[in-house]
Amino acid sequence: MSERVSGATPAVATGADLHVHSEWSWDAVDGSMEESCRLAIAAGLKAVAFTEHADYSALAGGAELDAVGYLECLDRCRRKFPALKVWSGVELGEPHRFPLRAGDLLAAGRFDLVLGAAHCIEAPGGLMDLSQLANSDRDSPDAIMRAYFQELLDLLHGQVEFHVLAHLEYPKRYWPAGWPPYRTQDYRAELQAVLAAAVERGVVLELNTSAGIDPIRGLCPSPEVVGWWRQAGGRAVSLGSDAHRPDRLGAGFRVAREVLEGAGLVASDVRWGLWTEPFFKP
């Protein structure tokens, strides 16, 4: 059920992609900000936010974002593609663990959108990258998920400011085939605690399409979690593909739109890429 942006579709042409990576992210080896902008226009998008990684754990090689080079590239794209709103952004990985470095980056840059994310958890021997679940034989699935939800609560109670809670239920992307199937309902209480903390903090929940992979494991969070978000008092959801190469921009948005509309949300006419309850002005 993946979607590509070659030829605009109504599902894509309704707003913005608010989670995109380019060559300025350490793990986007095929990324290109300029090509992403070109394809965004071809797909009918009005705006795109380049939310590049700033990951300070040793697992990511201590990947700093070159804010100066990134912002210069962003300005060039803004001049080259005046029909497209090109927003600056950053995805902070575990900023609660590295508050000084994350704070310095935010103070030095001009970021329109800041995502807060948990990619790693505490495990015996140090941090474990959740993308490496298939290589983990040290913990049970439940222990890993409990550690993940605790990491999210620590993130939400941390001192570093951010606007959007990124890709909730991130581990299910990498759920090993040999484990019991991942079921959102098994972690309802933990997820609702995270959602309550996010509402209290005043951040927006992201619906991340994982660049259009199978929605069962690619939609982060699952559709029922979007419903729980609304029940918890959440009034807005940010839509992003998490594309790491240009041809995945906006992938999966058709399915995501169905989920958002099913939760009673409408595309904001104030901020592109944001879905809100009717008449809510973010």
C-alpha cells in the first residue's frame, strides 16, 4: 500500500510533509533537499519541513547537525523554489539525555519545527538502538517496550523544548519476525500514560507513515492510538512521512488521511500539514 509522488494524488496534494530528511541527516545517504523540493511541487504539496537528525548517542556516531551548512542549503532551496514553503526543522534524538548539546543547537539555529524522538533505550551494557531489535537477545519484547515507554516519559518530562512527539510506537517498525506479534492493545496503559504526558506538556502528536511501508507496522502510532490521543484531550496531529530519500516524500499519506478523518480531524487551513479538530486554531 505504499505510494510514490510521481504524479500528484489528492491524498498528497492537501498540505505538507512535516517530517523529511535530506543529505544533511547522517542516515539519509540518498537524500537530496533540492530533489525533494522539486518532487514536492510535482506532487502538489504546499510545504515541506526538513527535520534533520541531531543524534548524540554513540550508536549514531554522535551525529551532530551542521546547522550552518544545512540552513544555507535551505535558503538556496527557498530561493530556487518560491512556490513551495520550505520550513527548517530538526529531529532531536533523546534530547533529555543530552540537554546541553541539544540546547546549544536550538540556540544556534533557526528552526521552524522541532521534533522530539526516542530511538534508543537503556539496556544491559548501555544504550540499544531500537532499529537493531533483530540483533537483540538480551531482553524480552515486554521489557524492551517498557524501557521504550519510560524513555518517552523521560523525554516528555525533560527540559529541552520541542513541538512534536515523533513516531510513537517506533519499535514496531523493526519488530522481529520470530517474536510474538506486536499488538498495540497489549500496551494500552503505557501508551495512554505517554499521551497524557504529551497533552500536559502541550506538544503535538505526529502520525508518521514510515515512508509508506506496510501500514500495520509503518503507521506510527497505530490508528487506535490516534483515537486515544483525542480521548486524552489531544487536539492536533502532525503528518510526516519520515522520508530519507526524495521519492518517498508523502508516501503513505492516503492511508494516514483516512485515519485522521476517522478520528474526527480535518486538515488545518492555518498550518499546512497539521490536522486538528474542527475550528481549532493552533
